[in-house]
Amino acid sequence: MALIVQKYGGTSVGSVERIQAVAQRVYKTVKAGNSIVVVVSAMGKTTDGLVKLATEISPNPNRREMDMLLSTGEQVTIALLSMALQELGQPAISMTGAQVGIVTEAEHSRARILHIETTRLTRHINAGKVVVVAGFQGISSVGEMEITTLGRGGSDTSAVAIAAALKANFCEIYTDVPGILTTDPRLVAEAQLMDAISCDEMLELASLGAKVLHPRAVEIARNYGVPLVVRSSWTDQPGTWVTSAKPQERSLINLEIARPVDHVEFDTNQAKVALLRVPDKPGVAARLFGEISRQKVDVDLIIQSIHEGNSNDIAFTVTTPILKRAEAVATAIAPALRSQSNPKFDEAEVMIEHNIAKVSIAGAGMIGRPGVAAKMFATLAEAGVNIQMISTSEVKVSCVVNAAQCDRAVSALRSVFEIETGKGGTRGQGGQGGQERIIEEISPLSPPSPPSPPVRGVALDLNQARLAIRQLPDRPGMAAKLFGLLAQHNISVDMIIQSQRCRVIDGVPRRDIAFTVSRIDGESAKEMLTQVAAELGWGEVVLDSAIAKVSIVGAGMVGQPGVAAKMFEALAQQQINIQMIATSEIKISCVVAQEQGVKALQAIHAAFELAGSEKFVVPA
């Protein structure tokens, strides 16, 4: 009837009883007339135990030997599950990543899949066997025979990659929750189950810390059009379908490292409104965007830079037809934002810029591939294009530039990312950047999805750190230099904010720039950037690890002026100060103090009425 790839995580195979339950589920699926490939993780906390053993031997174990060690965890599971299936009378065979033919980069502990040799897999499937595959692992090349591991979430990645290579009908991810929820049920017990979610929305949520699916797995599903469903290992509920637009034809060679950019988009119908020197206190963004919402002004990008003294800057872009209305709202509210605690504090100033354009590259896995954004910035620098604003997400990186430089920027980006003229180039239609509509193609076996609410999910990332570089020269090439250095050290950057205030020091215009990275990369990134700061004419490099990032995601927020205001108001009501704001078409992220992160997520989830009537308890 169908070729199905099923993946079971560590909790699903955490004991002999659970492995036998998985075998029963697989056996039932085969008896319904399907062919099955099963991908499994190591049992329970096996991987954690192996890591502990290694650190008892060496405080800094060799990465090659760690791959040798960690790959044994999945080998235990595949053998036991194959035995369990055979006890049920179902022919089955266990195979390691190397035996399957999962060929990866020669990069220990974080290898990406290059291609999968499916000949052996197909032979066993055609013979009526269930093939049980060790997830999370591969082999660097047939000649070297080096065992590699794929890093965190590697079993998800293995399963979806195998489904893509086999052109499976769909891929099922079995986990300890009943599907994809509106937020982490460990933080909000009333989190609601979604019937369906788009790949783009899921990519954003996964990259923001939603642990139910790894971003790399979603990226492969999006790029190759693999129908994906997340289900509970403990029930027969239908779960959540992850849907994608019909993908462009692409080769299965270099599966995870193939061309990351599908489109170059641009919108010349844009203008920027900036409020400088607004007070750095709770409620300011809520007040500003609440009034903007009441005036029905549809905002595209929003950025709030890091504070300077007791104030910071907020900037947003709108389409040119509504600029006058946006300017009137900003001008009217600016006097009300004067600092009450310091009467001498300068009044908020409104700055308007007309001749701008937004240029974007679109694809999948932008944040997870450090070199993509850096390559965009370097390309613009080489073309002599200065970047005024930056917006980053898993599916798009956008830069606001001078409108007169738009054609030059688009041409350069199409060339460097090998996008043919007339293909993959989209002129924005205004409002939220005029991005292309998501066309969902749902598997015939999945239920039709209802119209999407503006916000699908709320995510909290407590594993981020913020770096700020003061007084960066404001000229083409600075962003390219900075993020190129980070990419060379394999450090992924998430939010990027350039301050709107510009200071001329020694005849050189300068701005601050701030960005977030994974907390484990914070200290090393600061040390590396501090070493080159003086040489490159940069100011002080500042690190703050006590932050949290809370985000809302939803394709339905396009053209909905009140969404950002509702998020900011929810935080203001809890007296939570917003330290940074960054947005893309389907995501709004705020940086807040780390100790307020959970309260921020709960307040936002409640504000958008995402709670369901059922409480979910995550099995131990």
C-alpha cells in the first residue's frame, strides 16, 4: 500500500517493554500492507551515559573516538528491535548507518549527509523485511570507512533523509508527545495540539528551541517535499502533519549541503520609520505598536536595538502608500515617550527614510548554516551596497538597502547564489514584504487543515547569549567582515540588530551592532572578536549570557497589524522589559531577561488564547 519510514526516539525505546511495544506497532503497520523502514535512537539516557563515561576518561575527548563510542548506543537498539520483530514472526534486519550507505562529510560529531546508497536498503525491502536502521550516524566515505555522527537531533535527520532518498510515501516521527503543540507542555500544560503546520512555520519553531523536531530534518522535508507527521508512541492519535509547498527538483547528491538559497526577492515599495532615544522600560513598544495597530498601519520589519544609557531605538518598515499615516502616528506618540524619570532626557526623535528597498534570500536552514548570511553580506559589500537593517530567520535573510542600489544588490545575489534571472526572483507586493503565499500540499492520508490563526506557536530559547560591538564603522563590508569571521569559526548567528543612531567619531560614522548566538559559543566568540576589534577599528565587545528569547510564529500574521502589539502588551502587563526586537514575515522575537523567560512565554501563550482544554503530561 505505501512505503513508510518510521522513527522512534530514545524514550520510545527506553526499555525492553517499550521496544516490544514498538515492534507490535511496526508489525501492525506491515500487516496493513505497507513496507517499513524503522530508524531508532539509543535507548533512553544511553547517550548521556556514554558521554559521562568519556568525560571520566578525558576532560576533552577526541571527537573521532566520541563518534565511535556514541554510535554504539543505536546499535544496541536496532539489534533488540530486530529480535523483537523476529519473535513476532516478522522478517527484519538491523543495519548501522554505514551498512545502509549513509555517506556524510568527514566532520566528526556534526556531519551533514551527502547522499544515501539505497541499493541494499531497497533489496531488503523488496524481500519483505523490515529494515531497522541506526539513526544519528553515517560513514565519511566508502574508502576511509570513518564512522561519523550527525549531532543533536540526528535520528530525525536520518529518518527524513532516508524517506527522501527512497521517495517514501511519508515519514512518521514517533515521540513522547501527541504531535506538535503550541508551546512546550512542560512549561504550559494546556498547550494545544495542532492538526497541521507548514514546514516554514515548523522550521522557525524548531530553530527557536521546540524540541519535537530538529531543524535539519524539517529542512530536508521542505527541500524534497517529504510528507512528515509527528505522532505519540503511546497512542493511536493522528498527530500533526508538517506540510510543504511543491519543491523544485533537486539532486539527492549533496543532500544536506546542496544550494541553500532558492529565491532572491526584493521590494522597492518600502519606507522606514525610526524612533530614536525612546525610554528603555516596560510598555514602550506596547504603547507605540498598540497605537499603530489602532490606526490600521500594517508594519513589515521591526527592530529594537540594544539600550544605550537609559534609552534605545525602535525602527520599522511600512509600504510607501501608508507612510504618511505611519509617520503621523509616530510623530504624535513621540512626545508621550519622553522619560518621566529624567526631565532633561532628550525627547524621542522621529526619523523617516523614503528611498529604501528590502532585498532577501529565501531557502531553508539559514541560521543553521553560518556561511549563508555571511556570504550575502560579503556579496553586498563587494557590490558597494551598505546595509541599513538586517532581518534573519530560518527561511529568509533580508537586508534593507538604499533603493538606488536595489538592482545592483539583486543582480549580485542572483549571481553568487546561482539563481537564474527570471527564476526565483520575486518583487514584493508590499505589507510584510510581499512574500509568496505558502501553498500546502497535504498527504492524501492526512486531514485537511483549517484556516491558520495569526499565531501558531510560542517558543522560548534559554540557551542564547548576546554579543554587542560598539561603534562599528558604518560602511559597506563591516557586516561581511564580522559575520564572515563567525562563520569561519562555525558559529551560527540568530538575531542581528543594527542601531539606528549614528555617531561620527574622528570623521567616521559609526553604529552599534548586536546579535545572539548559542550560549556555548558566547565566550569563544567574544574572545575571537575582541582580538580583532582594535585592528578593524571596532569598539568594545560586550557579552551578556543572562538573556532569554521568546518568539511567536505564524504564517497567518501577514497583514495583521495588531499581532506585534498584542505580544508587546502581554509582556508589558507582566512588567517584562523588552531588550531587543527582531521580526521576519512569520516570526516576532523579543529578548528579555533570562529569569523572566518562562513568565514571558506563558503570558504570550495566554494572550493569543492558544491553550486547549486538555492537559498534556510528558512521560518520564
